[in-house]
Amino acid sequence: MKNTEVLFLRLIGIMDELREKCPWDKMQTIQTLRSLTIEETYELAEAITEENWNNIKEELGDLLLHIVFYAKIAAEKSQFSLQEVINDICEKLIIRHPHIYGDTKADNEEDVKRNWEKIKIKEGKASVLDGVPLSLPAVVKATRLQEKAKQAGFEWTNKEDVWKKVEEEMKELQEAVSENNSRHIEEEFGDLLFSLVNYARFLHIDAESVLEKTNKKFTERFMKMEKAAAANGRDLITMTLDEMDSIWNHIKTENLIH
């Protein structure tokens, strides 16, 4: 623990020095850092998806630097200090874990989540849905909204009923397509996606994570298809769909074997 404290103080010292002496660091504001922080967060997310522990360690360090940076700027503007940031999160964790630091009972994960939402309502939240950032990616936001609604008891009882809802939304989308009503199609397609995210939760799957893995798998296979075509002196643009599909299926088979 002592070594951790020393290293943390070292980071703070370096931040202070950079803010004073480095032309780039001196010019940064919370607005200029914002896009960089988002980028670092996505890089961490990618490292987590790949379970690359070396990259996870590196990206956690980058995010930690950003936290210290924002706190430094805030202190300069007499808004708050890093110490206040740390103290506030400590207090929040204690308050929101009464089953550990109080006499509230929580037998499982769901009890903890329900208690958490009840406490946030007491703290002044107007809705159990408050706190879901508007700028979250849509799939992540859908999951968070559903999880929060669940804490208020607005939840299906089993995955079979959720799948029936998926099928219902599929049927409504097909009807909208047959009507050729673009606005209705868009609405029903959104409803279908939302219901699929809900079904993923009941399968204990992170919809955002598995979709990103599929994106990565598609990218790898498509690039292999490009290389295979080039090896035969061909270009995808000049090939028929059947020809490309043949290569694609061969690549899929190779992946299954390996």
C-alpha cells in the first residue's frame, strides 16, 4: 500500500511539473481533453474485448493520468481538488453499500442493485433512469436503461417471454416493410433492436461486447477474402457475389478447423 501511495504522489508531482513547464500541457483545458479522454476510454474497451492485459494496464494508466489532469485544472480554477474527488467517491461507496457499512440486508447481486437505485432516488434523482448518459452508444444505453428499469420491477419474468417479444417485433417490422412506410420501418427496426438487447441480457450476454467481437470477426474475414482474391489476380470489385461467397465460406471453414 505504501508503494502505491508513493507512486500516486509521484504521478501528481509529474502532473504539476508538466502543467508548469510543458507548452502542450499548459494549454490544455477540460474541453480539449474531452475528445482525448473518449478516445482513451475506447482504447481501454478494445483492450478489454481482446483480454489483452498488457494493453489494459497501459490504458488504465492513460485514464488515470486524465483523471489527475482534470483535477489539476479544477484546482487551478478553485473548483475542487483531487483530494475532494477521492473523498467523494469513498463516501459515495460507503453510502451506497449499506449491506457492508450499515444494517441493510443484501443476499445477492440483484438486491445490491435495487438498494443502489433506492439510495439514488433518496439522493434526489427524479427517475430511476437518471444517470444514463445521453451520449452513450445506443446499444450500451439500451442495456443500461433496461437494467435500471429492472430495479423498479419493470422486467420480464423469463427469457421465453422476452423471445416472444422479439418475434412480435420482427412481425411488426415485416408488416411495416410490406407497407413501405419508411418512418414506420425505422421505428419498428429500433424496437426490434431494443428487444434483442433485452434478450441478450436474459442470456447473460453483453450485447455491445458481442457485437464488437462480430465486427472484428467480419473485418478479419473480409480482409482475408481480399487477400485470397488478390493472390489469384482478382479484385473483389470485379468478382460476382457467388465468387466472393465461395471464398468467404472457405475462410469460415478454415476458421472452424483452426
